[in-house]
Amino acid sequence: MFLTAISSIIIIIFIIGLGYVLKRKNWFDDQFGKGLSKIAIKVALPCAIFSSVLKHLKREELLSLSDNLIYPVITVVCAYIISYILVKLLKIRPGRRGIFMNAIANTNVVSIGLPLNMSIFGAASMPFFLICYITNTLSTWVFGVYLINNDDPTKLEGGNGESKFNWKKLIPAPMIGLVIGIVFLVAGIPVPHAVETILKYLGGMTVPLSLIYVGIRLADAGLTSIRFERDVVMALIGRFIIVPIIMIVVVIVSQKIFGVDMVPMLKGTLIVQSGVPMLAVLPILATEAHGDVKYATTLLVSSTVIFIVIIPILMEILQFI
């Protein structure tokens, strides 16, 4: 488990480093990063989500998974509520608010959460992992991306800190990919092999493109720009302390008070997934909404490194729950 966490971090840091080095060598001009972000969000990610739905979900499993969805849903809702309260108490500035709330509530469930869960609990844990995957995907692309888009500091009205609602951004491209994928799954519509392969190749670019973009942003800002200021520290506390505590409380209350007979693998999956780092596309989402990209990049890089310490701690706590 420890080695899996280490290998995940090495892979991520290597690809970020590649983007950083190539940018420093002037392989990319200033417009390249913008184009990269659009390809990742509007082309690669919708294909990745569509392919993931058909690959990891089964039509007959959708109903059977619904009973266990309550646990991650309660946790995510509580995370949004607490992060919103923190935004108000800390008076986090426009351009960071949506990023801050997403950093606490949503995770890198595919490129880190999935391989981590498989290495710890094995393939038998996939049905339990899927409830976290579904919840996180819906949370990110139904509500999370709206928070970031609606926090665009370039569209503030009258200095009141509220941005104008943009109906065009209510349903982003990745959400369309999710909806179409579920329709294909429920209706049993076959996907031609050639189309499936194209979607797989395009979807496979999502994480590398996102991480290369992070490297480009780091090169533009400079490594010395990464500082653990208050807003960064509070987001990390929310992601790695507050959210796991919420999930642990949900599990304990379900078992002790409501008498739910929760299988160990479900319990373990829920708690481990609560400690996964932040979204790989967070800096790209910030770019699209003219948000604080430097802040989003700092959160992604720092959370990816810190999670290696968090997971062993959660595994130790799991023994007593």
C-alpha cells in the first residue's frame, strides 16, 4: 500500500516535471497552455468519463449500488457545507472560492483513487469503489464546476462578490459525457469497437495533459511561488482532516446507532477514498473560469505529496472502526 502511494506520486511528479522542464526550455509558447486546457476539458475528459462509465459500471449494478450511495453523498454534502462556511469565515477572495470548495469536497478518484483501492483491497472492492466514483463524478461536474465557473472574478457585478449566472456553463462537456455514458449503459446501446478505441485513446490523454499543464503553470510562476499560506493550509486541512473525519463519523453512526451491517471492504473503501488528493484538472478548471490558477496549482501539488502520509494513518484508524 505504501509502495503504491509512492509510485502514484512518482508518476504524477514526473509528468508535472516534464511539463515544467519543457516550458523552461521554451518548447511551448504562452498560447499552448490555453489550448492544452481546452483539449483536456472539452475533448479528452468527456471521452474518459464516457469510457469509464461503460467499463466500470454494469447496468444490473446501478440499483444494487444505490443503497450504499448514501454514505459518500452525506460526506460530500457536509464537505460543501463546511467549505462554504469556511469561505465566509475566512473571507476567501473571488477567484479562489470555487477552487477552495472543490479542493475540499472532490478528489482525484480515477488516476489515484482507483489504483490505490485496487492495490489495497483488490478487484473485489470495485463495486464499493464505484459508489465513490459516481458520487465524486456527479459532485464535480454537476455542482463543483458550477462553483468555479460562477466565481469568475472577471464577471463580478458591482463589487458585491457575486458573479453573474452563466447558463452555458451549467452543463459542461464532461457532464455531457457522463450523461451520454449512462444512457448508453442503461439502454444497452453497443459501441462499435473503432469508436470505443478512439474514445479510449482520447480519454487516456486527460491525466497526462492535465499534469503537463500543471508543470507549465509552475514554470510560468516559478517554484518559489508555492507557499503554504492560510488559504492553502485550510484547504489541505479540509481535504485531509475534516472530510475523513466526516466519513468516519458517518460510518460509525451508521453501524452503532442505525445498526447497519457494513462489510469491512465497503467501510475500508469509503474511508480510504476520503483521503485521496485533489482533482488533477483543478488548475485547468481555474484557468477556464479566470480563477487563481497559481492557488489551484499549489493545492494540487501539495495535496498529491501529502496524501502519502494520510493514507497509512487512515488505514491504522480503520482497524478500530
